[in-house]
Amino acid sequence: MENIIERGEIIVEDMIYEIRGVQVMLDLDLAKLYQVETKRINEAVKNNPEKFPIRFSFILDDIETENLRSKISTSSLENNYGG
């Protein structure tokens, strides 16, 4: 089971990324904000499609995933978040 991350000082702006020309937040970051496991966020999206239309929710392709990993890694190192 995933550990639920305790809420500390969370800077929402650091959780916003631009993908496909749109500002987005990752399920992992939403889970941190709501203090739930990531799988609960994904279950909510899957079980309530009327509340999460495609313009609010999408799955990254392999290239987008790799690019995002690079951004997060670089950002984490620069901000001393531990990578």
C-alpha cells in the first residue's frame, strides 16, 4: 500500500506543469493535496467520468512521461527536494 504523504507546506504552483500546451496537475500531486493514496484519485476519475471529462483528465504518452520525469528530476535537484 502507498504511504499517504503528510500535509506540510505545499506550494501548489510547484505542482503545475505544462503538457500539450495546457497547465495540468499530476494524480500524485492531487493525492498529496487531498491526503489520499494516488489510486483513490484514479478510482474517482474512473468511477465518475461525468465529473472528469477528457478535457480535465488524460493519460500521458511515453514521450510526455519521459519529458515530465526529466523536468521533475531537474526541478527536485534545484529545489533540494531530494529528487
